[in-house]
Amino acid sequence: MEIPKKMRAARMHEIGGPLVVDEVDVPCPGDDDVLVRVRSCGIVPNLANVQRLFASIFPNLPLPPLPAIFGLDPAGEIVHVGCNVKGLRVGDRVYVNPMRVCDSCTHCVDGNYSSCEYYTFNGYFGFSPKSKEIYERYPSGGFAEYMKAPSYAVVKIPKDMSFDEAARLGYVGTAYAGLRRAKVGPESTVLIDGASGTLGLGGVISALALGAGRVFGVARDRALLREVKAIAPHRIDVWSTHDGSSVDWIREMTGGKGVDVAIECLPLGAPPEQFLACLNSVRRGGVMVNVSGVIVDVPISVADLAIKCVSLVGSTWFEPREAREMTALAGSGLLDLSIFEHKAFGLDQIDDAITNMESRHGGFTNYVIHP
Ligand SMILES: [Zn+2]
């Protein structure tokens, strides 16, 4: 494929401003990079908040340099491979993990990329002031016709996985990695709090893929919860918080013990009470993993954690090895990505797409851009 010099990209020129489609230079990949023709890029429900609010409420979490090309979850075809890159070829269908790191510290060498001081989300935001150095090398995300990416971030996808499905791997993977941290397996009982949302549905299908015997989904919307249960009626039970205490329900469902693992998947703006209900649903010796957007302070009894030997673990995103596991599970049919309904938009419609996400069909809708 001939690579043009110019491409179309949606760019934010000022904080909180609209995304404008501009003609810009195609990125120039380095020797350790690949260049990808982006075919689909997921829109994160939280993107509008990042664009408008992060610069003021999280000044230590840098945004990409202006004019910024966002786009966290891209998938497409490799069109160029740097001379140092092995194992990837032109034409490979890939998911581009947005995780960018230094790739040389002890954590990176050990494959624990999320411990790297330079940890940065390409096309979204960075986790420390050091992210500004990463953005000098990888300034742009997937809302463009082409993007460059380091080879460590690129994951080949199975032939049956569509680019739109691959563009959902980020949210699925966030929950997947959280469940892996808690060592979920066939004997596990798992509570997914916020089960009908974007993160929560990733938790549901990941818990099923990891073999969890019983999955309990808690959320508000009864109609969406019925659809969650329908994914695997014999393994999933659901509860609406409109119908009473989820803690009481979990106790009833587990013979008074509580669940082995709970994963908190609530969105930004969720109240602290529901976080506490999730924590109080964990059995003695169990694990709660927080991957949620809860940003308010939560009054947790640390004495209770000690007395009950309960672990409260924070988790962000996933490692490249977990991305490979997910693509393998999806390839063999164990990770079922067919539950998602894809709504695709062109680059010119990107602001409409971001605004319309509030009317989505819970986490079942997968909003993507086709650049
Ligand atoms: Zn590192």
C-alpha cells in the first residue's frame, strides 16, 4: 500500500473546544515503531470529561499537546514496519494498545508496564508530568487516518475479530486485568458492580471467559440487567439497586459468606455508598478490585479490611501479555465480543458521536470512529 504524505485527523485546538478535521502530515515512524492505517477507533464515554475538565481538576495528568489528536482504542492494518521490529509485518491486522512507557526500566523489562514512571495513555492523558516526554515521541492517537506506535504496544487480532470489536478491547481489558489481579478462576464467585455499563460488561464477559462459576451483576437499570443475565443465564444473576440493598442480596445468594472477588466498575460521578456496598459484599479473605471512575473520597474502615483480611486493590488498564490472552480467548470463542452493538461515525461526525454517547444502550453500544 502506498503511504500518502498527508492525512485527515480530528484535532482539539483549545481545551474543551470542538474537534476540527484538519489535513496534517502522516506520522513518521521510528526504527522501533510501526505505522498503522486506522480502520476503527473506540470513543471512551469519559472522553468529553477529559477534554473539558482534566486540565483544571487533574493538572498533574497531562493531556496530549495541542492541537491534540485523541483516540484511545485504535485498530487497523500495519502499513510500515520499522527496521528493528520483529514479528510484525505489513498487512497484519492489529489492535494498538495505547499504553506508552519508557520500555527500559526494571518494571518494563519485567513486563509490568503499568508500574513504569512514564506510563501514559496515547490519545487520552498521561499519569504523571513525565508523560510530557512520552507525548514528544507519540503525540497523537487514533482519531486520524494513520498513527505510529511502538512495536511493544501492538497486538495481532484473530481473523474473526472485526476492527470494531478490537476497538473495544481497552474497556474489556481494564476489567479483564482487574479480574486477573484477583486470580479469578473456575471456583470464583464474582460480583460486577455497574454490570450494565461500559466497564462492567467487559467485567461480565471477562469473568465468564476466565471460567468464573457464578457471576453476580449489580446495576440500576432493570431492562439492561435482563440483557446482562441473558448473556449466560445459568451462570449470571442480577440485582437492581432500585430493589433494595445489594449487600443483603449478595449475602442471600452466597449463603451469608459474600463473594470471593468484587470488581468496582461504576462510572465517574458514582456515589461513595455504592462503592462501600461493593466492598461490604466481599467475603472474609476476599478481594475487591477498583477500576471505576469513582473520584469522590470514600469513608472506608481500614480496621475492617485488616480484621476480615480483605484486599482492596487498584488497577488501571492491562499489560501486553493480558492483551495477547484476550485476543487468544476471543479467537477461541471464550471471550464473547459479539454482545456489543457497534455505532460507527466518520471523522466529520466526531463531535456528534461524543455528545450522543449519553443516549447509548448502556455498555452494549460500542461507539467507534472510522477515520
Ligand atoms: Zn519503564
